[in-house]
Amino acid sequence: MPKMKTHRAAAKRYKVTASGKIMRLSAGKKHLLQHKSADRKRRMTGLCEVSETHLDLISKELPYKKYSR
């Protein structure tokens, strides 16, 4: 069997924690920031966990999650 390939776009978008959770950036923090309040922008900083509905799809794109840290 050949090796499975990691989806490179997914590898750049998601980070895997030591416990195996998949983390992503919050949406809405890239552009059009001038009309958003400072509180709203501060809430969007940092990483948040991927929802369970998308977990299976993302896990297929990252077959070697254990080694991606």
C-alpha cells in the first residue's frame, strides 16, 4: 500500500494539540476590521476548537495527526 498523503491546505489551517484536539483560527479577523469593536476583535483572537460536525472531515485530510506537532 502506498502512503496516504496529507492535505496540505488543511495542514496549514489546523493545529493539533498534544491531547489530539484539532484547533482552528476564529473567523472574521482577517479584514474589514475598522468597523468592528475592540471587544469583538479581542474575542476573535487565539485558537478555538473545531466543531464535532466537521471533525470527521478534517481528520480524513490529516491522516498523520499524531506526528504533525
